[in-house]
Amino acid sequence: MFNALFYVNIIARMIVALPTIGLPPRFMLGVLRAYSRSSLWLLRVVCNIRVEWRGRQKIPPGPCLVACKHQSFWETFALFAILDDPTFVLKRELMWIPLFGWLAHKAGMIPIDRGARATALARMTARAREELARSRQIVIFPEGTRRPPGAKPRYLPGVAYLYGETAVPCVPVALNSGLFWPRRSLRRFPGTVLVEVLDPIAPGLDKRTFLARLQGVLEEATARLVRESAIRDREIFLATPDS
């Protein structure tokens, strides 16, 4: 039931958003926030999946990078609930999807061609600078794709490159959404998604040091959140295939 309602909601929101293509970007942001809130509401009502936000006060005002752990589709929409004006780094192929791609372009999303390597990093950075100049938050998933809870970390150089080239703080965000919304599964498990905003990493570190620090704090906090839910919702944790 949730999956059907979720995708109906997405399609309806995209249709409603079409007229905003000719309007200032803040109207598109309003549509995205409404989509995020309605999806979280559906999760709570239909699946009994709630969310506990921790450390929201650590998000600095103004432009920054947000390096978020990526376990599920959940965080691709839920972060609109706590960020003022976010845009996401996403794979270029998503921009080719009719309707979605048009709206993503209007929303200022940042596509990256993962096969182009150095050229892709330069283009991503140029686009990120444009959005940061508008005081936006750039959301990037350091591992580039969804990784199940407990999986060995596989951080890519893109986040370090962006950090080194933009000179803005980076805010790590840990979570355990994969326990409740597993990747590649239609099943949803009731419980509380834990999301923790960690202390920002100030600009100025060299890229290697930054990446080591980001991975260290993000993996430690993520493992802690997974353990906490394993104790709180043990039967759900044991039933989740990726865990």
C-alpha cells in the first residue's frame, strides 16, 4: 500500500510542479518540501516508520556541503525537512528522465557523469560553486550509491575534491534508514529512523586528511545508530535482509 501511494504521490507532485518551471526557484523548493513532508507522513501513517532528528542545530547558516550516509532512497527526500535550501549531487542519467529531469534541472540539482572522472569533477565543482554562491547546501553521498547497514565503507574522491575546491564547511550526517527501508526491496519495517547531524568539518584541511576524518566520524556515528536501533527494534533488525 505504501509503495503504491508513494509513487502516486511522486507523480502527482511532479505534475503540480510543472507550472513552477517558469517561476523563481523558491516555488520549486516549496513543491519539494511538500513532497518530502507528505512522504514522511505516509511512512508514519501506513508503515509506522518515524524519524528522530538529532543535532539539527549544528547545521551552519549559509552555504555548506552536507556529506550524508546513503543506505536507502529515504534520505533523497527526507533531508528537505531539515535543510533550508538543499540541492543534490546526482548521477547524470537521472536528468534524462522525462518530467523528473526537467524539474531537477529547474531545482538546480548537480549532475555528475561518473564515467568522465576528472572532467566530471571539474564540472561538478563549477556547478556547486554556482549554487553555493546562492547560499545553498550541497548534499553529496560520499560513497556515490546506496550501501546496506554494516557494509564496508567505500568512499569516493568526489566529496574530498568538492571540499578542497569550494572552501566551505562540510556537515557529516549519519543515519540508519537502511534498517527500515532496505535497498532493492519492497518491504518496509516499522520503527524509528535515527538521523544525527555531526560537528561540521571546517574548511582548510588537505583532501586526504579531510576524507579520513569524514569517514572516521561518519562511520563511527552510523554504526552507533545501527546498534541503537538493533537494541530498540531487535525483531525488525533481524528481519532486514541487508543488515
